Amino acid sequence: MAHFLRKTVRDVYTNRGTVLSPLLAASRPSREGHINRAFGTSSVLSDDNKSINVAFIGAGGVSFGTAEGPWNHSVRLEKMPNVRFTAIVDPNLELAQKRVDDLSKGAYGHKWKGCEVFKDHHAMLEASSQEKRPDAVIIGVPPLIHGSLDVPQYAMELDLAKAGMHMLVEKPISMRPAEEVERLAEVLHELADEKKLVIAVGYMLRYNPAIEKAKELLKELGRPVKSIVGRYNCTYNNIYKPQWWHTLQSGGTIVEQATHFVDAMRHLSGSELEKSTIRAVAVGPDMDLSEMPPPPYAEHTVPYDMRVNRATVAVFRFESGAVGSLNHTLLMHGQNFFTELDLFGDGFHIIVRDPYQKPAVFLRRPRSNDYEQVPLDLGRDMYEKQFDAFMHAVRTGDQSDVRCLFHDAARTYETSWWISEAAGSPVPDGSVA
Ligand SMILES: NC(=O)c1ccc[n+]([C@@H]2O[C@H](COP(=O)([O-])OP(=O)(O)OC[C@H]3O[C@@H](n4cnc5c(N)ncnc54)[C@H](O)[C@@H]3O)[C@@H](O)[C@H]2O)c1
């Protein structure tokens, strides 16, 4: 095939006309990328010794581990004091029960005692006794089935917020049009204020020691960042999920994956990307991947128009005037990703290297030719720190270290679609899959 060209389903970003409520407008994410606020009481569990009931929505890889990466929310959470697990929700009841059985035999088995399994979150909400009612839920499900305001069957976050539950939601937070997700974010924000809830999103790189150090160095240097280069290069031979290979089921390579770097760029620069400046090109699915998982585990049944790109390069400007570029590839073999961010300003260069596996930071200071490796505190990993902040907020109402609330993540979601669309990928048009 000589040329790869796909049609855009619909430009969902025109005619937005979304009006922010005064409450939300007053508390949009600050330049620091998150909001500092402390709640009163209500859903807040101020007694340090009270156990927090936690439920998992989704019994899959992100919450229970895979061979693919360092994520595994349950193993981080079970080590925390005063936590117990009361439910795992998954239509695959057998898998959910297996998770309970396996973890019940482990070092923290007592925390899983009596953990129930449910086929969906409605069944959990209906069945849970007061004693087992979750205080907090961890949502790690296929993007397609959550994050909606308009389609009741995908309105999981709305249902759980109405039921007064704190949430940590995995990215991508939805697969609905960005303007709908923005409206959902407004509603959730108001419910969070009313019911004193923490509704956070797992953009965990904000807790990564290398990203934290880069942010600290920018502050210390006192010079604005003027150019950011992000390179997110992943391995593809372990991705055994047909829906992952479908752009409008997973989000595709930018919305599903490089979104972590889109978020890191927003977080580090303290600025938003300007949609009108984004230009992008991609190597599309006409390129064969020699180590793609065999049928039916990858894209073999995915319509050609919906298959994911192999390589994407985007350039853009931030509202601050800085410029940026993002390079994503789905080309490498094995397990280890190559990920790196470069931040340049007058006289300085900060390199954030390999934040997933071996985080490191190198700095070239103004009036210097040399690079120094900046020491990092590698004592606790980014997922642990994310859950510490989340559970502390659930327990006390102090959200000052919850670094990505839902409406902040909604902006990363929207921005990621802008880049994907600029690269010629389809975007959600609001039809129900
Ligand atoms: N932040 C990170 O580091 C990170 C890492 C991996 C995955 N993720 C994200 O987490 C999400 C889940 O990924 P995964 O790897 O766990 O996927 P997975 O396919 O391994 O697991 C998803 C599970 O959700 C279940 N499910 C489907 N419909 C459901 C419903 N209505 N209610 C409850 N459960 C339902 C499925 O049966 C499956 O067991 C994805 O959005 C992914 O991008 C984030």
C-alpha cells in the first residue's frame, strides 16, 4: 500500500460551548497542575485506626499485575495499614474469585477475608452490607466501558460518586468524546465537593522520583522551560489484547499510552498545549509488525481504519510560549520500554531518563558544558506514593498531595485526542459501541 490515509469520524472539538460552573471554574487546576484543598468531614474517615474498605473494579493486569510492566495496585495497597478488601468486580467472575483465592493465601491474606466478587458495579452497590460497603474503589477496566455522562451503561464513575465512594480511576478515563468527558468532570467535581469525595486519576508519573526532581530543578533554576521533547517507545510483542489494538476501544497509542507523557508535559511545564498549533505525522497499520501476537490476540479482526499507528511524531506550542514534541513508537521487542523527556531553557538541559524502570535525572546547568547526575530518592515507587496520597486523602480529607484529580485528567485526555487526531487517527463520535 503506497499511502496510509484514514478519515476522521467527526471533529468533536468544535461547537463545544461548555460553560463551567462557578465552582469548577474557581478551582480549575492551577499552574502547579493540581488543586490544594482540604475537606471537612462527611465521607472522610478521620479515625486513623479505622479500616478502609477497598473494592477493585476490574480484576485485570493493572490492579493484579502482568508480565508487561511494574503496575500491580493490589500488592501496593495490601501493604498499607488499616486497609481491607471487600469486593472485586469483574464480569469474569472466575478470574475475580481466583484473585481473591490467590491473595488470601499470601502474607496479607487476612485483609482479603470475606472479599466478595460481583459481575458489575451495580450488583456490588445493591448487595454490599453496610459493614462491607466500599469506602474507596480502584477502577481498572477497558477504557470503552467507563467515563461516560450520557450513556448510562458506561457511567460507572457517576454511579459510584452518587453512591458516595472515593475513586482512583485508571487512564484512559473514558473512550467518549472529550467534550462529554469534560461535562462528566464538572458533574463529578461538584459531587466530590458536595459529598467530600476524592476522585483521582492514575497519572502516576506525577509521583515519579525523576519527574518530581525535574520539577524541583525547574523551580530552583528559576528559568522557564522553552522546549520539551518526549520520547515514549514501547514494546508490542506482549500486548495480547485485541481491544488494545483498536483505536476507538483503547484510545490508540497516544490516548492509551503516550498520554502519560502528555500529562507529564502539562505537569512539568505548568501550561496547556494549544490545539491549533499541533501538527503530527504517523506510520500507520500498513506497516507489518513481525512479532505481533498471533490471532486472535492482536489486531487481526480489527477493521483496518481502526488499527493503531506504529510510530507518531507530533509538534506543538504551549500557552506559555514553549514548544514541544512527542515521539511515540510501537516498534520494539522484549519488555523494556525506552522513555525519556528533555527539558531545555536558557542555559539548562534536564534529562529525565527511563522513569518506568530505572529513573535517572541528568542536569546541565547554565554556563556549564558538563552534565551531572542528580541524586534521586528511589526508596518508594511512584505507585506506592500515589496510593499513599490517595488513601491519606480518603482517610483525612487532606487532598494536598493528590496530584491528579479527575477534571485535571480530563484535560490530558482531551489533549491526547488532539494529538491522535492530528496524526490521522479516528476520534470518538459519541455513537455507542
Ligand atoms: N497507570 C498504569 O501504569 C497502567 C498500567 C496498565 C494499565 N493501565 C490502564 O488500566 C486499565 C485496565 O488495564 P488492564 O491492563 O488491567 O486491562 P485488563 O484487560 O487486563 O483488565 C480489565 C478487566 O476489566 C474487566 N471488565 C470488563 N468490563 C467490566 C465491567 N463492566 N466491570 C468491571 N470489570 C470489567 C475485564 O473482564 C478485565 O478482567 C486500562 O485503561 C489501562 O490503560 C494503567
